[in-house]
Amino acid sequence: MKHDILPSASSPAENSHFSTATNTLLAPSGLNVGQLQGVIGSIMSHQVDYADLYFQYSRAESWGLEEGQVKSGNFSIDQGVGVRAVSGEKTAFAYSDDINLSALEQAATATRAIAALGEEKQAQAVQRIAAPQLYLPQDPIASLSADAKVKLLERLEMFARKQDPRVTQVMASVAGEYEVVMVARHDGMMAADVRPLVRLSIQVIAEQNGRREQGSAGGGGRFDYSYFTDEVLQDYAQKAVHQALVNLEARPAPAGSMTVVLGAGWPGILLHEAIGHGLEGDFNRKGSSAFSNAIGQQVAAKGLTVVDDGTISNRRGSLNIDDEGNPTQRTVLIEDGILRGYLQDSLNARLMNMALTGNARRESYAHIPMPRMTNTYMLNGNMAPEEIIKSVKKGLYAANFGGGQVDITSGKFVFSAAEAWMIEDGKLAYPVKGATLIGNGPDVLTRVSMIGNDMALDSGVGTCGKEGQSVPVGVGQPTLRIDGLTVGGTV
């Protein structure tokens, strides 16, 4: 049995990732690459189309401030390995939080039972997957002392309270994660990654004349805590307080069908939820998406282009490799209104006879991968945002969003606006509260009549849930005008 490591295809950073992964995940249990190949070989002795081992080590922490004091702090360490075998449409999966040869062999025995005994297959020579280096292999948790993390939250609170005397409460949190992963596959390919992730959030409550309203802001990405300079903290504080103060002046939102203008950046979460999930390969293979069998068809207004891009440096949704070890990429989903493709993992790409897109993602070693978004956004149009607002006689401007829900099969969605304004005669007239946007994702795509030139990505706060698994994501869009969207209000 031959095991070749090919360092010539690896950059110094990739070698560092492999060294870190080997020392963190394999060395403590005395495991080596030959033993991993032996385990995979035992799975492939059955009639299996695909097999992989996914090793993961993670350290995570969070700190929370409320009423001027840091009242909560959490720290966790987790590690383990997931073993998977795929035969046709069937997947067998086992995992262990104990990384050793015995646990791997037991998991392999369990997963290979998915298929009948087959011909012995020759082991593939081991090769490292070359991947882009989109972020530094930093450990955020070690980048600041505990005291410095407390002071970070205290400064954020101070900046928020200095914004306006009507601010009565400030809640803030900071979280960091350091993750090391290694993937070994049946085709001999191996990949490793070191993934930092941080996030800072603030929520404020402002009071005036017995009325209380809230605002929130935050951001983060794949770097360490040094990103959160005083300038960044002041920006988050200003945005959160601004939102709360706007809502203090807000009137009840009207209901009915009207022209809606969506702001740039985080409002792209509507695009992510109402459209993006419907473009994931598994839903389309099963025929349960509103976009099933629609490749090559006009599904959106002309001029509208949507991409999923996991290769943007330092972004929350970016990855050097996906969770099957494939490099992430920029995938055009909709181009000038025409559906061009879906997001794929290996199982769905193989069954649909389509190309991989590097979108296999899993929450942890204890979960199976599935096609998921990374950073999903709409490209720029050619309209100035102020001209889009000026074009509206009467309508709603949704500057920022709160939560939302979507039914992937029908495409129907409901989203609440965290900050919204009525537009009258082409101007922002007054803020409104309680506005919800109700519609159907595929239908909304056809109702986009103007696309701004101000595309922005969100600040780095998104987390996406699917089938019980949560992963970090990014969203974005330019300012959009949508005609005839249903608004649910309170008057």
C-alpha cells in the first residue's frame, strides 16, 4: 500500500495548516496518515461510492455584559471525528468524541454496513488539496486576556451611553472560536484548515415619555479580537442607538400592497432565506424547491445577478475548504435573471450529474455535511440609491431587518423590519414600527424594478440554520426597489 505526501503542491500556509491539524488531531492518539487510509480502505471494501473522515477540534468562548457588569462567561473545548460512507442516495454516519484508532475502526464497521461486500479496491495515493488562504490561522481566544475582553465590553457600553441620555440599558456580548479541521477521503485527497471566528454584538434600549424601544448592531469575521478597535466599537454603538432613537419616533406601520425599497447590506438576509435555500442542491434533487428543474429559465427580473462566494478574505461565511475538503469558490446562481446553477456537495452533485461548488458544510464532526450557502449576495445595478427612493410616490423603505421565516418548498416568507420609513413623494417622511414583509421568493425576484449601485455585505453577524445545524454565513445586496410587495402593519 502506497502513501505519498505531495508537499510540492502545498504553500507554506497549507503546510502550517497540516502541521497544526496533525499535531492537534492525530499526534495525541498516535495516529498517522497510513492508519487513516487503512480505515477508509476497510469502508471501501464494500460497495460504497464515497467515504470520508472528518476530524475537528474547537475551542469557543463568550462573554456577556448587562447592567454595566460582565455577568456571564462561557468556555468550551470539543473534539471528535465523524466517519461517513455513501452508497447511491444512502448515507451511513457515525461519530466519536474520542479520537483513536479503535473508535475509528468501530465507526468504519458501522458505516460500511450500508452496502454489500464488494471487490477490494486499491488504495489511492495520498494528496493534499491545494486551497486558497483567505484568513490567517489565528487563535482569537488567545489574542486578548480575560481582563481585556471585559474592558472591551465596558468601552462598548460607554460609547453607547455617551451617544444619547435616553439610552437606559446596554447589553453587549463578544464571542470567539478557534477550530482545526482535517478531512481524509476515499480518493486519497486530504485537506486541513485552521479557522478563527469572532463576533461582537450590542443591543440598547432607549426610553422617552414612557415609551421604550430597542436597537442593535454588531459585526465580526475570521480574524482575532484586534479587529475591534475603538473606531469599530463607536460605529456599532452609534448604529444601535440610532436604530433605537428612530423607533422612539416611529408611527404604526400601514398594511397593504405597496412599493418597497430594501436597504443595502443586511437586508440581503431576505435574499438568503427566500431564495438562497431554494438553490441548494439537495432540495432541487428531491424536487422540493420552487427552483427545481428551472436551470436556464428566466426566474428573476433582467439585470438581477446572485452569487454565492466562499472565497472573500476574512468574511464570516468564507472557508478555505468546505467540510468535504474541497476549495470553496464563487458560484453564479442567477445571471441577468436566468437561473444558472445550484449549490452542491459531493452526494448531490454526483446524483444530479453536476459540478461540485465547494458548498458542503456541517455544524461539527457530529453532523453530516449538506449543501449550504457561504456568502450569498446580489451584484450591483446602475441606480443611485437616492434616485431609487426618489422614484417612489408612496411606499416603504426597509433600512434594516430583524428576524424572518421561509417555507423552502413554496418560497413563502415573512420578515420583520427593525428600522423602516414611509416614503412619500420620493422622500423619507417618517419612521414606522411593526412592518412585516410578506411574499414569495420566486415571485419577489420578478418584481425587482430597480437595482442600486451601492452593494454592501453585512457586518459579519449571520448564522444560518438548516435541519438542526447552524453555520456562520454572510449576506449582501445593493438597494432594491420591489413593486407590489405585501406589507403587514398595525394600522
